[in-house]
Amino acid sequence: MNADFGAPKELAGGLQQRRALYQPRLPPCLQGPTVRAEYGDATTTIDPTCAQAVAQAFPHTFGQPLVSFVAPAAGAGAVEERHPIRPAS
């Protein structure tokens, strides 16, 4: 078996070369060195009778607060640290 993991490969074709050069555009609130997250209401369903089915389909995210990323306030130095919703595996 030929193991060449990590070895640089030639990029075949123009599409693959263009994909390698792609730099995604970030929204302004994610471009700075700090990011501020605002936590909102917990996720719910429109129809309460299907909440159990949705909770089973999305056990790690259903019921968690909605998060919006916003630009940090000018001069804000304090960063509130939050623990991850789900521990790293």
C-alpha cells in the first residue's frame, strides 16, 4: 500500500486549482480579532405536538438558545467565556 499522506499533490485541472485559491468572504462581525455572541431565546417548534419528534431528531441543538454574532462594541475589552454546549469528544 502506498501511503503518501501529507505529500503535496499536483492540482489536476483548472477547477481544482481555482478551488484551492478560493478565500471565503467573512461577514464584518467575524473579521476582527474578537467576536461577540448574543444569546437569544431557546429553540422551539411552531406546533408543540411535534416538539418531542424534533428533540429526538436534533438532541444536541433543540432547546438550546439561538446565537447571533455581532460586531464587538467599541472599546469592549472584557470577554465573557462560555463553555461549549457539547463537550469535545
